[in-house]
Amino acid sequence: MPVPQTKAELLEAIDAQFARLMRELERVPDQRYREPSLEGHAKGTVMSVGDLVAYLIGWGELVIKWIDRDQRGEPVDFPETGYKWNELGKLAQKFYVDFQALSPGELVARLKQSKEAIEARIRDRDERTLYERPWYGKFTLGRMIQFNTSSPYANAHGRLRKWKKVNGLA
């Protein structure tokens, strides 16, 4: 799928990749959600399907936080308060812990909530705000949203498909 250049394309990319991801998640047995058998986000680590979903929730909720803080005129700590861009492995571990107590159903529901909240924020913004001016460094707001929604959804879909084949669930 090409890189979105408009609000409509961004919403379409998010919806398409999310739908593909949901089809894969729906076929993961609940008892396998916390099994640490999926390649982790940091080199040489393993995670569970639940951790993968937690990672997506964490990034989605960060996007919401960035947009909301920016709208209120407050400073935004990228990627997250207390973390630098070269510490994304540690940030992933934080997300795993943050959502560890949630059941598979609760994880999926929280992921859906974050996706819907992001889409509402996209719909509330015009093309100029999303794509016609830099928002973070050289990146537009639309591009930063895409980096942290449709792209990770597509990556997670691929990870799940590979994991399911290896584990006889495909």
C-alpha cells in the first residue's frame, strides 16, 4: 500500500491494516496469548501475542497523547517522557508490563478503542494540519500517525502470520 498523502488515504490505510490484523488476532486461541514464543521487538528477545497487542496499544495511546498535548499547546516528549528514540526496546518492555493484566478480549477491546480515538482525531483535522506542514522535525502529523498505526498494524499482521505457521495455527 502506498504511503498515505491525504486524510482519506490515511484513514483507509489504518482501516485496511487494522482489519487484516484483527482477522489474525481472532484466530489466536486465548490460551496462547501469553505464551512467550513470538520474536520480540528488541533484538534477541521473545514476546507473547499479548505483548504484541500491548505494544500496538502503547503506541496508539502515545499518538493520542502527542496530538492532545499539541492541541493544548503543551510540550510533547517524543517518543515518551523518560525515553529517547534509541530506547524503543525499553519502551516496548514498558508497554508489555503496562497491559500485562488484561485478558485477550480486554487487549483487543483496548486496541480497538485506541484506533477509534486516533481516527476521530484525524477526522477532526484538516488536510493542511495533517499533511501540509512539518509537525515533528521534517515529518507531518499525518506521517507520524501513519508511522505508529497502519505501519505497525501491517508489521504485527506479518509477525502473527509467521508465528501461526510455525505453531501449526495457520
